[in-house]
Amino acid sequence: MTQSRWSAVRDNQVSDDVDRLLLSVPEWFGRPESNAEYVDDARTMETWTVRSDVGEVVGVGTAMMRAVAADVRARGAQLLQVKTLGASSPDPNYDLTRHFYEKMGFLPLEETDL
């Protein structure tokens, strides 16, 4: 078995890939109205993706975070920030999200009332 090479790249216009990946993990992204916003944003906003050695957009989770972190470190970044709902949110899915980011080495910094 051969192992795929992963590369983090800045992409534009990846809405179809975003839609496909969101649909592959409904337990995390099960809100159609939110997913529609993510897909719409991917049509216009700069987006980081992880691509396989054949150019397919892949990766939600650990592999993607590792690839992006390595890429931005190589470009001289010393800090990487993610934003999600804070601990005051009663949504148990965000507990899982925060746990994932903590597992990746992120620390809680601030919680705003947006």
C-alpha cells in the first residue's frame, strides 16, 4: 500500500469540495442552513484546503490541521488561531469541537459575546 502525500494550499472556488466534505460528516455538520453558508462562502472567500497527491481536496480534521500548521510554520508564522463557540455554549457538539482543537494544541484565549 502506498501512502498519499498531502499538501496544504490556499484555494479559491472550492464550493463543490466543501459541500462534498460537509456531507461526509453529518454528525459534525448536520445543519443544512449553516452548510449552505459555508458552501456559499467557499465561492468567494480564500480557503485553505488539503489536497492529495492527485489533487483531490481531502481532509477534515487532524490531517488537515497538521498540514496547515506545518505550512504556516514554514512561512514564518508563530501563532495559529481558530475560532469556535466557547465553553459557555450549551451545544455538546461544540464541546467536541473544542476538545479536537485542544488535542491539536490550541489553547482557549478569549470568549466574546458576538
